[in-house]
Amino acid sequence: MRLSDLATLSLTYEPQGQTLEGPMPGGFHHLELERRLGRGELVYARATQAVMTYAPQRGIGLRPQATAPRAAVGVDILSRLVVLPVPCRVVWTAEEPGRTGFGYGTLAGHVESGEEGFLVERRGEDVYAVVRAYSTPAWTLARLAGPLLWRGQQLAARGYLRAMQRAADGHAHAG
């Protein structure tokens, strides 16, 4: 699978966009984790730049290739998890005072079916990274792996938050 192949693929789940405002839909595993990154405008600026340029994905070793250097609705992203393709499409973005991020949904060929959202939020002077997801196994083999797949998603989400922390702290290689 190549990045250019993704344009012909469809999203594999309904409803879409629920990791931004919720509620997350039934019939899926739900995940929501957050981490306080620090305080102030500099922390927020660093974290928002990182989230919109795929630092969380790089931070867990996915090496994303995208059709644009910054997340925007319709941007396709192809990563690799070892040898497995991880094809996704950005389905929402938020760039508002106090809240910035994006969510992407799975395309055909992904081991799961669902959506992950990545937000940086200001709560007063405090800055938080939030990861929300809903998913279900897309492949028979993935269904058999059940709890292992779910545990892997939890580990990935914690890795995303660690990458956001590194970015907020000003480390050049947040990913």
C-alpha cells in the first residue's frame, strides 16, 4: 500500500467525528486519556504545533506519511506498524481559542475500524493533551486477538501523550 492509494479508499466506520464532541457511539471500545502538559502560552503553542504536525504518531514510531504537512480535513495519512499499513484520513480539525487538534478515521486495510482524536486544551492556564478513540477489530484475526489489540491501543494512546509532553517541554524531537 502506498500513500497515493489512500485517495481511492473509504472510511470503514459510522458515525464519524465523535471523538471531538462525543458522545462516543455504541458498539465500539472507547478510550479516553489525558495528561496535564504544563502551564501557559508557550506550552500551549508548542503542543498545538506538535499535534497538528503528527508528533504523537511519530512519538510511538509510526513514521507517518501524509498528503499535507499539517492536519486538515481530507488529508490522508499512511503509517506502518512494523509491516502492517495503518491508513487513515483526517475527518475533523479544531483550531479554536483554547482547543486545537484533529481526528482521523480508519480506511480499508486498517486492522481496526474507528476513529482517534488528538486535542490540546487550555483549562485556565493549564494545558492538557487529550486522546479519545472508539474502535472495533476490522479483521477476523484481529477479533481473535481481542484483548491484545485493545491493550495495544491503550499503550499507543499513552505513547501519544508522552510525545505531546516532550513537545510541550520543548524537545526538538517530540516524535
